[in-house]
Amino acid sequence: MKQCIFFILFSGLVVFLSACNNDEETVTLQFGHALPEDTEQAKKIEEMGESVERQTEGRVKFEIYPNSQLGSEAEMLQQLDVGAMNGLAIMVGSMQTMDMRLAIEDLPYMWPSEKEARLAYEGEFGDYLADIVETYDMHTAGYMEWGFRHVTNNEGPVVEPEDLKGMNIRVAETALRVDTFETVGALPTVMAFSEVYGALQQGALDAQENPLANIVAPRLNEVQDYLSLTGHFYNTLMIVFDDESWNEISSNDQKIIIEEIDKVSKDIQVTNDDTEQEHIDFLAENGMEVNDDVNKEAFREAMLPVYQKWEDEVFGQEMMDIYRENSGWEADQ
């Protein structure tokens, strides 16, 4: 009889402690991003959320809101700052609304190739950006490649910098991108991406610039005649959480999240490499004239003046030295 009573009491205690433990450890993360749902990056973010929930046995759950459902990147960053949401995947350059130094991602021709960019974000350069973000009570859990950006337009192939002169081209809301296109005589227009297709269709814009995946996904080939593989900017998504939400997660579960972000990030790099030609072929087969004869050396030289201006006014020598040491370019910037 005593053994039975002991067993009942012990069993109840275990259930009670388990319930308390689950209550303390269960965290639901409202997580947003601006990526179209049919991009590989958006799919991998969904996959990451499902895997984390499964591996943590439900202790960490992601409620994911893609395609700017919670607002623009700037608006979502503001929501994260005030605790109205818990995490987001955001272009590093878009975080300049919080700290202008994070506009550094928008320097033109930062990297000779994806290889140098990936190594830099995985190493000292990525750590430096994360340290900046940390001062705003936010935790960077990893990076995800978006890729090199290219120009599409309706006027003709873009081969030399002067081909952009007078061209009304849509850019994201970042001052450095505006400066960069103005240096080659273009007329940059700041516009939300959700409005770009209609503006191109109506002739309110001549051109736009995006990674291949974000040209294919919204079918910009239906409203643009030419694709020029300029590769002028390289974009990376920062996966960031507010500190309060991150600190509610156990260290073991934090490790699971970081490992899953790293896994899907590596997967995306492989996919980007594998699908680059596939995207180009799709666009060529569906109405676009593809130009891969771009004088990138001339473009880089024409756009280099923004480096000194922004180093002097925004980034400072320390930040630029860390970039230069990890850029893969000769020290000519």
C-alpha cells in the first residue's frame, strides 16, 4: 500500500514538474520576411521552422509570415525593436534604418565572386556586423544568401556604365544604392518591390535590379525585355531575433536553431549555384534577351567613388579595413 501511494505521489510530481518545465521552455516566435513565397530562401525558412519545432519537441515554434505580410523590411525591423515581433530575415543593407553602418552591404562590386562573400560573412566581417546589431539588443543567429543583383530594362542591353545614363531604375530604399546609380548617371527611383511589376507594366519605370530568383519568381520577364548580368550588388539576409525572445530559449534549443539556420544556408548556396543557369535559361526562353557581355571592370571603376565618400561619412576606417581584409580584392578601394 505504501509503495502504491509513493508511486502515485511520485508520478504526480513528475507530471507536475514536466508541465512546469514545458511552460517555461515553450517559446512561439513570430517571424517575418519580405521574400516571395516561391523563392528557395522562403521555402528553406519554412523548412527551418518545421525542423526546429520537431527537434525541440515543440518547445520552440515558428509562426512565419512571408512576402511582407507584416510590413516592409524597415517596418518589420521597427516592430522587432519594440517587441511586437520576435524575429526576421532581413537584407543586411535594409538594417541601415537602425544603424547606417549596416548600409555597407550596398557597396557596389564588394566581392570578386560568391566564394569571397560567403567566407567573409562566415568569418570576421559577419561577426563585425553581428556585433553592431547586438548593441541594439538583437541577436544574429546566422546569414542566408540572396545573391548578386542584375539589371533588367526595356531599352536595350547594358554593357557599359554609360548605358544606364538617364535610365529610370527602381532601387530599394537605401541611400547608398541611390548614390551608386547616380554616379553612373542613372535616375534611381525608390519603390517597394510589391509595386515594381505594375510600374514596369505601365511604363512608369524603365528598369529594375534584383537577383535572378527575384526576377524569375514574380515573372518580370513579362514586363521587361532585357536582362544584363551586371552583378553589381551582393545581398545577404541576416537572421535576427530580439534579445528578450532569444534569451527565453534554452541554450540547447538555441544551438538547434543556429545549426538549422546554418544547414539551410548551406543548402541555399548549393541551390543558387545549381539554378543560376536554369534561371537564365528560363528568362531567355520566356521573352528576355540575356546579355552576359557586361564590362564589369568599367562598372566597378565608375562606381568606386562611393567607397571613399561613405567611408569618410558613415563607415569609418576600422569597418572598411575589416571589409578590405576580407574582400578578396587587391587593396585599391
